[in-house]
Amino acid sequence: MAELGLGAPDERAALERCLALMDDVEGIFASLPDIEEQSAIATVLADIAALEARRDKTRAIKQGMMQQLLTGRVRLVRPSHAVTPQC
């Protein structure tokens, strides 16, 4: 390992750990879905992110509306009787 320029013992130990880990990982097989399925998954995840953003925006609007109602800035008044148009 001296030919690699690794003179310090801790650098050598780090390289040895890395090489040992590579040997452990080398035998692992991981299958990936085909491109069409990966694309479908990406589309679903993007849709979920868009829905979460819409939900967060709706919650913020609701919180603002509730704050306006609780502070009395906006009032919801129920009419005592319905007004019907006369023909």
C-alpha cells in the first residue's frame, strides 16, 4: 500500500475497511424495475408531492380564515329571514 501513497496507518486502515466492504457488497444482486415502471413510479410520486403541496396550501388558507373569524375581522351573519324576490 505504500505504492499508493498511503503512509499513515489510519489511511491504510480506512482503505482496508473500504476494500472489505466492497467485497461484501460485490455479491449482492438487486433487481430494478424496467424503465416504464420506473417512469410510472416517478409520476405517482410527483402526483403525491403535488397533492401534499395543495393540502398544505389549503391548510394555510383555512388557518388564515379561522384567524380572521376568531379575531372578529370577518363575521358570518345569519340572516333572520330569507329574502325572496317579488315578481
